[in-house]
Amino acid sequence: MAVDLKDYRLIYVGPRNHVTAIGDYTEDLVAALRSHFGDVAEVRVSGPGDETWADVRRVRRQVRDLVAGWPAGRVLVHSEIGCGMLSPFWSIAGLAGIPVTLTVHDPPQALWFTARTRFVARHKLLMHGFHYPLRPLSRWLEGRVNGRRDIFALSRTGQASIDRVYPNTHTHYVPYRVAEKATVKPAEDRPKAIGFFGLVYRGKGFDQIAQIRRDLPDDILIRVAGRGTEALPKMAGVEIVGGVDGAEEDAFFESVRAIVIPYGKRHFYADTFPASSVAAHALAYRTPIIATGYGSLAEFDADTGAVVVPMGSGDPNALPPGFTDAIASFVNDEARVTELGKAADRTRAERSTPRTAEAFAQAWSQILGRQHASG
């Protein structure tokens, strides 16, 4: 049984635009969702480590006021949770009697850092001294809050991890949204260069640049762009671009034949299985991907526009055997660059914002129908 979402108000909780990759992800998506619902009310929150408990209480009140302001039985609350942002998690805790769904961006858990207020985030010893030993408690707490809810994952790997840890949930897979970007030159017409892109933090592969540069032929340039990259060490054969947006971002992707994503274990708490926002960014520009087979990256293949090198059996943060050779082989093979560029373009169309919104709307219609049928 499906229901007509035009009768419903969607209360959409998530970070503001440009606040982490999740904020970027949600901006166009929530706009596309408006055509599916009778009303969409946005509740935008601050980034990780920027909130106080007063902020959390304010967001909780706002969500409940929006629920009360629409006819009973015709409200759906959806929260985008990840990156240690408190309000998207605590705003739906204890919310009973109405349908609540969430997208988990860092599965298998949603929040991980259940008390990462502005004060706690400023003190590293307090931050990890509190959260690390209480990992079993946070996992149990998330199970209590969301244990029987409908949870969306943005990769098959992430969905499977949630199913293992929280077997009573109802999980759904919707591929990570690929944004609409400017049309740039086809990959085969770009310079012989590879790119690293994204926000600099542990596990994103920026620490592998020096080794890749040493092992890569000198005629293949490395270009690096994203927030925080300007602080990376300078080295010959590596151009550090820094943060880019708009036309500068377009120009960056038009200057590389592939984006390299050598991910490893992201933090010391546990294995996490997020979908890659960097991969989605590359696909938006019809740019092939060269990735390690770590986590959800293993789901990519030539049909989705990627070269994936399986992980080795040793250190999960080390480059897999033959990774740099795979980069050089690909960049120098114009036919493969052309083929994977076309595959990336197909994947971009398949995972566009309108199609992603349709997938969520279809799932929500079924979820609401199931809940109505069960009483």
C-alpha cells in the first residue's frame, strides 16, 4: 500500500548549505522534494562542534512546533545525521506517535559523538576521553532511539553494516546524490593529471600523496583542491589549489583526467562505511575515479566510471599493491579514459537530484502505507 505524499508535511532536519558535505548534499535534494509533498518545512542546524545544549533544545522545540502545526496523522519527520552534529539526532529522540526516518551518513551508527557540544569539541582530551570508552553505551543509545525506525543508507555497504548492528531497523538504499554541475571538457581531452579533492581529515588519503608522487611518472601532474588543502606540505610535481567553488571548481575538474580516492580507516573508534561525497563530486563533472576498494568504494566498477584496486591484507591505511601503477596505466590509456568518462556520465544521470528525490519519495510512500496498514 502506498500513500499520496501531497497530503503530508515533510519536516526536514539537517545542516545548513556548505556546512560539511552533508549540508552540500541536502541543499538541492530538499528543493527537489518539495514537488512530492504538500508542504516541506526545513530545520537547518549548525555544524559539528558548533552547538550548545541550548541550541539542541531549540531545535527540538522547533521540530515539535512544526509537527503540531499540521493536521494530525499527516506529518513525516526526516533527519540527516552524521559528522557528530547533535541536533539532527537529539531532535528526533523521543519523538513518538508520528513517522520518523533518517539518513545515516556514517554507518553503522548515526551520531557516534553523543555529547559533542561546542565546549567539549574544543577540548580534545575531554572529547575523546568521554566518547571513546563509552562506545558501547552510544551504540546502545542509538539502538534505543532509532532501533525500529526506517533508516536510509547511501551505499549498499553502509546498509549492510546497519543491518548487522541494528537488526530490528528497516533499511533502505538510495545512492548518494550527484549534483548538477557545469559541463566541462570530456576526460580524454584534459591534461595528463590526476586530482585529489575534498576536506582534509583522517582517512581521506591526503597523507598518501607523497608516496604516490614518488612512484608516479614525472609527466603525470598531481593537483589538489578542497578546504584545508592549502596547509598540506609543498612538493615538486604537486599543485596545491586550496578551497574552490563555482568557476574555480569547474576549472579544477576540467584540469584532471581522474580523481584519486585512496581511502583507508577513517578514525580509531570503529570501522565506518560512508558513501563518498568526493566520488559524487567527480561523477558530477563526468570525471573517472581511481579508488582503493575500501568500504563503499568497493561498490564502484568500470560501469560506474571507476578503477578500483582491491585492498591488501595488511595495514588498512596503506596503499594496496599496484595502486600507483593502476593510476599511471589508466591516465596513459586514452581509450579507457574515454570509456570510463562516458560511464561516469551515465552514472551522473542515474543518480541525479530529481531521480534521488523520486527514490526517497517512493520509499516514504511505501513506509507510510505500511505504517497505516499496521494501525
